Amino acid sequence: MTAASSSTASAAAAAGCAAPDQAAPLPASVDLEKETVITGVVTAGDGSVVAGAYVRLLDSTGEFAAEVVTSPAGQFRFFAAPGTWTLRALYREGNGDATVAANRGVNQVAVTVGT
């Protein structure tokens, strides 16, 4: 491990999550003709963005598939198979759910918590 990768790993560990940056642009290598991306923003009932919320991806039977933490701008992103998914945002001031019928390409979803 190089010093640069070691400091990057330490920064990720210090942040408490090794998930990719949720606000980063999609990599150029992502083929939206073949891949399904579910992305969106978590907001509070007053419309403000919610940073640090846990967003869970649940399949059509309600089974847990993945989890990420929202960016400082409240953003999240999952790569998934086409189908019906539930996004469950968990935050100390309330939770919220949204359902999406995701197709190949980018699928935008808004999740509101605390309502």
C-alpha cells in the first residue's frame, strides 16, 4: 500500500464509511445502455437537504440489498438491476420511503424524511 492510498484509506475510515462519494459524477466507463443507476436526494419536510442519512435499497420483496450514506448535499446513488425497488431513508429526525420502477439508465428518486 502506498502512502497516498494509505492516507486515502485512513480518510475513508475516519469518515466512517468506505462507500464511494455519492456526489461524484458517474464514471465515464458506466454504460447507461446496459446499467441501471438509481440516484436522488433526501430532503426534510421543509425541503432542506439531509446530509448523513442512511439510504437502504430494498428489493420488491422488501429484502435489504445495499446501503449508503447521503453526501453533504443529500445525494445518494445505487447500481442495481432493472425492477421495482424501495428506497428507505433513515435519519434521526424521521424516516421516509420512496418506490421506483427502475429501467436501464439513470432513474431519479426523491425521498422525504420526517413526514
